[in-house]
Amino acid sequence: MPIFSRRRIQQMLDDLSGTASPSHFIGRLNDKRFENALSAEAELTLVWAANRLGGFESEPN
């Protein structure tokens, strides 16, 4: 059972298009096992919120 509507998820993915790779989330969001889909929604939400608060910068390895 999804937390967000597909339209809201798509809007979050569109907002992150310049920052994070949407393909990282799409496969997990479409997973039939709800455990994987819910964790992907939660991760997407946290990344989207951090980006909206001022962004983040990935440190090199």
C-alpha cells in the first residue's frame, strides 16, 4: 500500500532530476513486494526533503 499517490511521487522525481538519478528509485518503487516499495518511498521522501531544505552535496569516496 503506497504512502503517496503516483502523481506526487512523479513530482518528487521530477524535482530531483538534476540532483539524484530517478532510475535509482523507479525499479524499487515498482516492486510488487510492498516492503521494497515502502522503503523506496521513504528514501525518496527523505532525499526530496533534504533537497528542498537547501540541498546536499555528495562527498567523494
